[in-house]
Amino acid sequence: MALVIIRQDGKIDLWKEALLAQQPGLEVYSYLENHPKDKIEMALVWKHPNGSLADYPNLKLIASSGAGVDFIFEDDTVPENLPITRVVDDMLAKDMSEHVLAVIFSHLKNLDRYRINQTKGIWKPMQYNRISDFTVGIMGLGALGKELATDLVKYGFKVQGWANSKKDIHGVSCFAGESGFSGFLETTQILVCLLPLTNATTGILNKELFKQLPKGAFVINVARGGHLVDEDLLEMLNNDHLSGAGLDVYHQEPLPMEHPFWNHEKIQMTPHYASVSDTSSVVPQILENYDRLQKGSPLLNEVVMDKGY
Ligand code: GLV
């Protein structure tokens, strides 16, 4: 039994070293080196080349090294009926929360707009905003959404959340399902998307949704580019219904230079950096699942295939 790491971002050695540091002697290979394909039972993947998972006749488990698994479902050559696991990690959730808090504070205190004015030599105090004036609405109340909601409550924001099923989070008004969606949107001044990308959520950040937000709302997408209809966001920013957006994820990454987001004054961009799996924090759950696979025990953080996350 052996494990293969498949990713294209130059981080294979980092993951290999982290795995070996916590389990010396583990039989682990990079997909780029010569390796015994019939021995591979577990693949640790992140945006693998399409088709590469079909190469392993005895593969029993696909483990995403991030929270998202959408890239695995997008590859229709992945062998069917194999279990898939995702990462659920406290550090990943904390990092995401810190990033979103930074974007929210930058918006609240107009730091992005003051920076633009500075480059133009404009001295122009803007409206002063306070935490207590704002309701933040989080779409998606999984591990990441819950952590962010709890931190926002600690800071004194009014916080509400929307998810598929009703959640109970201290200090957070929780809405659920289609029937709860409009009520959630009507009162959300800062919208944060932390949903998994599935067939049901693709394109959910669209004109119809934006229109239901109050005028001047701010939109943050730190989930996946596929949630957002780019043209709809641009239209609603340009007609001043939305005051701005903070984006970390895009349909195509890196975002092509000709994309209108690059030079839009109301868009704060970061390069898919909000929260990235830390190897030493994530490796224990990967090794635990490797062990469980050997023993035939139930896996940690297994994806529910019908839900797609
Ligand atoms: C990052 O985008 C992740 O899914 O972990």
C-alpha cells in the first residue's frame, strides 16, 4: 500500500516532507517520479491534471488537501464510487476568518478608497462607519462559516447566516433553505460567500440575488469563482446598487489580464490566498485516514456524494 501526491503548484516536496516528518517510513510518491502504480491506494490531490487519477488500478481513496473538492467532481475520468475526503481544519478556518475580517474592516473604514484617493492627491473624509451599524450575512455555515460567524459576533457585528439546513450558532440568526433566502438577503449589508461549489450553488451570486440586497451592500467571495456571475457583479457595481466587492477566487486563476475586475475601483482583489492548507496542521488527518483505510474503519471528513461536499 502506498500514497501518491498529485498537484501542479510546485508543493509536492513540501507535502511529502510534512507526511514523512509525521510518519517516517511512509511509502509516498510524487506522481512525477517513477512509482509502482499498482501499489497506490490513496491519492492526495489538489487541482490534479485531469485524467491522472485514472492511472491507478488499485486506488481506494481520493483525499483533497484543501477544503474544496469541486475540482475532483469536474474531472469526469475520476474512477466512480471511490470515497473522497476533504480537509476540515481549525487553522484553515481561523485563517479564512482573519482574511474576511481584514476585508470587512478595510471596507468599513474606507481604507481601500482612501488608498485610491491618496494616489490621486485627494483629501476627502468619507462617512464614518461603525461595527454596530452593520449586519454581515454569511452564505454557508460549515466549519469555515461557523468560525467566521463566531468571530464577527465577538467583534460586535450583527451576524446572520444562511445554509441548506437550520444551524444553531450562538449569537447568529440562522436562515435555512429556499424559504429563508429572501429574508436573509434583505437585511444583509455585507455578504460573504463560503458555500461549497456544487451544481446547486454554481452562479448563485447573480443579479437576482444582488437586487435583493439593500442598496450599498458589499459582496465578498472567498469560496469559488464559479459561484459568481462576473457580468452581473460588474453591472450592479456600475449602477451603484452595490458599493464594492472583495474577491479572492475567480473563474480562471490567475485571472487573465484583460479581465475588467483588475482595474475596477470598487473591487479589492487577492490571488486565491484567503486561506491555504498548512501542511503540518493538515497532515495528521491525512495520515489518520490512510490508517483507517488500511483497517477498513470509517473515514474522517468523507464527502457525501449526493451533496457534492
Ligand atoms: C481552498 O480554496 C480550499 O478549498 O482549501
